[in-house]
Amino acid sequence: GVASRYRRHVVHGYEVKVSRADLLQDVRAGKYQKYLSQVDRLFFVLPADIGTLDDVPPECGVILYHQGEQLLFEQVRAARPQSRVPDSGLPWRLLFRLYNDFANAQSRPRAGSR
């Protein structure tokens, strides 16, 4: 049989940021806190060159992405486990949000490009 601790789904949330201003504004406003009760672990995903670990709340994990010939992701800090309220539709809403945020980020021109 499967151990009971493996029967529970673990929901990870990802808050994607494309600029330091966006990151700091959301952290200062506490926007990320509403997600903490809905996920088991929350990660901020941001370009490697826009912030520091100190910019992200300590209960949240950090995943940096590096854009070059390939898009590379690097987890630099683990997220602390949270207590969430069960919600069967949440994973799909989070996945949809991640897709939309990433699609919007890709459609914006990068600094220094035309």
C-alpha cells in the first residue's frame, strides 16, 4: 500500500514576476499572502537579474530563470510548508494564471530590444 503521507496532493503556487518594481510592489502590498492559505508551498519565479533573496518573503521559495539560448530555471530557496484550505479547483486556476503571466511576459519587449 501507499503510505498515508503520500496520498495527499501537494499544491505548489508560483507567483511569476518580470520586473523588480512588480516584485517589490506585490511584496509590500502583501498580495502573496492570500495565496499562502491556498497552497502547500509558494514560490516566486523571477529573472535572475531583477532582485535578491532579501526581496522575497522568507516563507516563500525562490526560482530564478536565466534567459539565453535556453531558458533555465534554478531553485535557490525552498518554500516553507504552509497549511492550506482544500480546494479541488485551485490547481487549475493556478496553472492558468501561471500560463497567462508567462505568456504576457513573453509578449512584452525586453529592455534594449526593438
